[in-house]
Amino acid sequence: MFSYSQKLKSSQLIQPIFIEEGLKSPKIIKGLGQNYSHTLKSAKKMIESDLKRGVKNFIFFIVPKKKQSRPQNFDFHYKSLSNIKKKFGKRIIMIVDTCLCSITTDGHCGITHHNKINLKETHKSLGLAALTFINAGADIIAPSDMMKGTTKYLKSLFNKKKINTPIMSYSTKFFSSFYGPFRNAAKSSPKKFDRSSYQLPVNDRKKALQSSITNAKQGASFLMVKPGITSIDLIRDIKNKTKLPTGAYQVSGEYASLQYLSKHKLGDFKKLYKESLTAIHRAGANFIITYGARDIAKNL
Ligand code: PBG
């Protein structure tokens, strides 16, 4: 899956889908073109139309209404994912973003205690989430929390339960200002303190490589750099060191910046967008998570 080819192919693109509990109708996400916070019903309609437009791979972000300080209840996730998998079956690859930031009361990616992450509790909760998503039909689990040892924890949990669902790790994820539009949609802006204690500093190349290598050793099947354009110099090095398929997440702020250029008549969106994806592909990305997969899949 996600093999590299000389020319970028639609099978290498992954389209994000947001599903938010309690919505009466889909709500446009500011800055992200035709991306919506969906109801379950509108998400299914969107996926149906995306399939026609040549998109098969989806990453799901599920946003429950009720926040929990120690997340244990993933019922809304289960209901949404299983419903979608039942409808589409093998016609879609269902990747599920596995993080706590859309469900914790303080918007952090882990469970906090006195303004610090409690690792043990966080892993337990993420493990529960991952098993729930797999029961619902997830094809790939994508932990994006960036906590120490999450991949290792999930891998050993899966091994114990004889589960062989692959892990797509957000293995080199920077502390970045490019996540703005996403955080609005995922309702995941952190309160009280920022994410710099668990996301990577932009200036440290060694740490950035090491983070992916560590995740590979811990059992990830797919690696990723994030944001895309600001991290593409790392992709080939990560691949050479780990021999694993490595992709890039062209994040919300990157995609939105292209939308803004075109909105203000400072560039042609289609050309800007294609150029940005081509550069990420040239850098060696095996797959690209991108908000416009549906718009470009048939025009690559
Ligand atoms: C949450 C998560 C984030 C993104 C994907 N998963 C936000 C963050 O880390 O703050 C960002 C995606 C985007 O900006 O498009 N763990």
C-alpha cells in the first residue's frame, strides 16, 4: 500500500473527513475550500461523491460533543465509523486519526494533570480508542498525539489481542503555527499551556529524524512528516533510515494559504495546489494527506 511511483497517483492521496456530533447540517470549515464539519449523513454523501471523483483513501476526525477529562467513552466514534464502514466496506480505506485533543476538556492530545501530561493514563485511553476504532472497521490506526511511547504501547496491545491493523504514525510532527483551521474544526485548541512539550521544535533536524526512527522501531508500518512543505527535506532521509513508506500531511494552514492567494487574486488555485503536491511528491512522499484530494484526484 502507498507504493512510490514516478508520477503522483490518486491512490497516494488521502482525503480528511470531519464528523461532528450534534450538528443539524454540515458546516463549512473556514479557509479549507470544500471541507466541512459533517453530520454522519452528509459525510456518507460526501464519501459517495469523493469515490466518483477518484478518491479511495480517507482519514477520519471524529469530534464528539461531550468532552471528558479522562476519555473512556468513544461511543460516537464507534457509531460513526461502523456506520460508514458498513456502507462502504472495502470500497474505502478507513484511516482513523487517533488522538485525544477533540475529546479532552482542555483540548490537549493527552490526559493532563497539573498542567503536565499523564503518560500512563493517556496511553490507556488511546488504547481504548484504537480498539474501538478497529472494532468499528478501521483499516489503519493513525496516532497523532506525539506522546512518548504511544506506538510501542499500541503495538504491544495489538499483539496481545492478535490484531494486525497497521499503525500510521504521525512520526515527525512539529510544533507548528500551520494547524489553525484544523483546530477550529476539531475544536482542539489547547487551553492553559501549548503543545511544545510533546511536539517537535522546528529547528532540530536530529530530533526530527530520531522521532520517526523511534516510531519505526516501535512498530509503525507507515511514517509521516507534518506539516508538509516545511518538512519535505526530511522525507528521503527517514525512508533511507527506516525503509518504511513515509508520507506527508499537507496541513490545514498550508492548504488555506493557497486558498487565500487565489481568493485575493494573487495566484491560480489549481496551479498553486498542483505545484505544492508535486514538490511533496518529488521529495519522496509515498502518500499525501491533503484537503483537496477530491479536487485533484482525476487531474494529476
Ligand atoms: C491532532 C491533530 C492536529 C492535526 C492533525 N491531528 C492538530 C494539532 O496537532 O494541533 C493538524 C492537521 C491540520 O492542521 O490540518 N492531534
